[in-house]
Amino acid sequence: MAVLGSLLHPVLRQRLLTLRHDLHQHPELSFKEERTATRLYDELAALGPAELARIAGTGVVARIRGADRGAPVVAVRGDIDALPIQEETGLGFRSETPGVMHACGHDVHAAWTVGAAHLLAKRPARGDVLILLQPGEETGRGAPAVIESGALQGAAAIFGAHVDRRFHVGQVVAERGPVAAAADELSIELQGSGAHGARPHEGADPIVGAAALVTALQTIVSRQLGPGTPGVVTIGKLRAGTAPNIIPDTARLEGTLRSLDPKTRSVLHREVRRIAEGVAEAHGLEARVSLELGPPPLVNQSEPVEWARRAVRSILEDDALVPMGSYNMGAEDFAFYLEELTGCFLRIGAREEDGEFIPAHSSRFYAADDSIFIGAAVLAETARVAADSLAENSA
């Protein structure tokens, strides 16, 4: 792997570290990233971009001029929102906001996107590059809000990345095909009839029905999908009752459905309804099922992946590129961009050489500082390679 210090000037390295630590100490939830947006706006303003604006409420976009204003425009995106989790990392720059932390690495994503802007300002791409700092990724509504704002109008391609502690700092995943899952929400209300806990035969117990339903829903993946087809059905919330001796009228289940292709997505939706209604009928209940579509699968396209791989090879050693190794059933609203533009999404290693694996969205999660420098350098170089390739393809 290239020496980290050779990727960025020491002054820029320190600036990005300071930025990352500040963002981490002051996390803000989706679409509430006011301080974050102001901080990032000011960082980009210092570069004197051709254009700089607030978008989508708490988002920021800057245009870094390229060498040829007539060349295709490329976008680089970093997300900026935090999660409602109490931090337990013990970091010296841990969150100062009770109950909120950057448990998914978006503080690093914001910092490396600013870093990419610095690198592109110093050594421009062939065409202009849009530096996009997106709010609200954790809700799945941030990318659609950016698209609706028109901020990406005229862009020919878009690139982004995510920290990943499954991989060491210096390792990069750039793969074609599905790299993140569709994430849909399910809500099921089981309507029964209440009764005294000592006389359950006088009512229709939705809690017993809910217990049976949680188990039955797991058969969708094990019995309706082929053994090689990825899918997830998870119930994350179950609410019912007010007292230990009262059978309630209703029970409510909420969960998530994950899939990597449209056919599997359709099967999950169909089977959730069928099983919920069947279990409800078997227990003398009524099922009211609601399914809400979230981000679609994130599917990397072959040509943009090759641009990214060329960029990685040009600045890191050959063994820096590593395979994903397993399906990723997490969701990423970057998928909405790839329905509009060509592009690809990378995974950037964020675990120290001797560090332990820590899952994202946990109270102990953090990304190694050095991942900032890899992400900035890789995204900037990917933008340059993509701009060159797009220009040559359109010539």
C-alpha cells in the first residue's frame, strides 16, 4: 500500500482530521444537520469554488472547476447525518450530544469528500466536479431530496463510498453488481378482542398471534427463496398490551425486508401479506398489512467500476483491491442516484491493522482516522479517471 503520508499533504491531513473530530463530537440527526452543513459550507468556501449552495434543507453542493469546462461533469457524494445512539467508544473526540453519535461513519464520509474537493482544486479533473454533501441518508430520503433539488442536473456520473471495518485501512472494494440491498419497511397490525388474562377464551389474543407470526415470517427466506438467493425478513418492533393480566385488542409488528433484485423483492412483499393474513385467520384475528418501499438495490455498473479500479491501482498497491466476500444486505440511498446516472459505490477499509471488527450502527463503532485519507485520494482520482473516460467516449 502507498504510504499514507504520500497521498495528502500534512497540512491537509491535519485539516481533515480536525474536521472529522469536530463533526464526530457534534453529530446531528437526519435533516437536522444545521451545524454540520454550516461547517462543511465554510470548509468548501475556503477553496473558492465556482459555485457553492445549500440544497435539500441541510445539504451542500460545490462546483470545483475542471481543466475543460466543456468536458462531462462528475459528482462525488458524501453523506453527513448521524444516528440516535448513545456513544460508548471512549474516543477522545466522542460525541458531546446525548443519545446521538456517528455510528455509521458519515463524519468520515463528509471529511473525505471535503478532502477530495481539496485534491481536485489542486489538480483538477478534465471536467467540473460537483462535491455533494448529502443529508438524511439514514432515512432513505436524502438522495431523493437532492435529486429533486436539481443539484445534479448536468452531471454525467456519480461516485461515493462507505467506511467498512470488515476491511483494513488501505483496502478498497470496487465490484460490479449488487453491493447493497433494497430496504423496505413492513407494519402489521393484528386486531383481536381484549379480555381478562385469567379468561383468555373470552377474547381473541393478538399477542399469541403475533408470536406465531414472527416465527412464520422467517419461513419466507428459508422456504420461498432458493438457497443461493439472499433475502432478510426482520421484525424489529413488537408492541402490545398495557398490563400483565389484560389481553389487549391489538398487537403491532414492524420490521424490514431486504433483497438484491426485483423478483426477490416481489416475493418478500407477497409472502408477508399471505402469511400475515393466514396466521391472523388461524387465530381469529384480522391482519392489516402495510409495506413501504425504501431505497432500491444498489447495483454498480461495469464501466464505472473499472474507472474506480484504475484509480485505486494508480495510487495504491495492487493488493489494495479486495473482494466484498459476502452479500451486503445493508441499504444505501446512493442507489437512487444510480437510477438517474452512471456511477459506482465503493467500500473503504476502516479497521486498524490490529483493530477488532466492530459492526456499524452499534454504540462502539468508529472508523480509523487514516481511512479519511484513502477515501479522499481514491474518490478524487476516480473523478479524474471518470472525467477522462467520459470525455473520450463522447469525442
